[in-house]
Amino acid sequence: QVQLEESGGGLVQAGGSLRLSCAASGRTFSSYAMGWFRQAPGKEREVVAGIGWSTGRTYYADSVKGRFTISRDNAKNTVYLQMSSLKPEDTAVYYCAANSRGGYMVLERLAYYDYWGQGTQVTVSS
């Protein structure tokens, strides 16, 4: 069983920055691929970014490339999402996800992940 807890959401003006954190339980965190997804009201959940168990592989949605950075600290069992140049359209609930099953890595696919956090709200005002 893996538990994920997001933090760091909040209200920020357009152009500002936020850093989301996701703390994970489990002794094998370093073997999990991790992802960030978001869901805006009335919309489907969409991928934001993903990172493999070794930091050499990452994925970013086109909408966030160059603005968001995903990283992980395996010593702290934590994955981060640094968000810069935020836009009102980034407003959503952001979810952390983990793949504990291994297998072929498809970081951008929602079904690839088997554990999810409760989410943290990010609101970007114009």
C-alpha cells in the first residue's frame, strides 16, 4: 500500500510560481515512477508531468513545457512540481500519482498509475 499526500497548492497571481510536493509512504519509493495530473472543473483529468524511477526520464505535457519542472528526492520519498509563469488556465486540482507495479513506462498515461493522492487546489488569478 502506498499513500500519497500533496501539499503546496494555493492562490497565486498570473506569472507567479508555486512548488507542489508529494510525500509518499513505502520503503521502495525509489522504484516508483511518479506523475502529476490535474483536473479543472468540468474537464477530464490530464497529465502534467511524470518522472521515472531514475531521474533520467521525464515527460511534460505540451501546455507546461518550459514552465513546469518535475523532480524527486528519493531520500525524502518526495516528488516535486515546480510551477512558474503560471496562467489562469493552470487552475485545477493537482494530483500526485505513483506506479508501484513497474513494467513498461508510460508516464503520460493515467492508467499507468495505481496510487493517487487526494489532490491540492491551485488557483491562478488574472
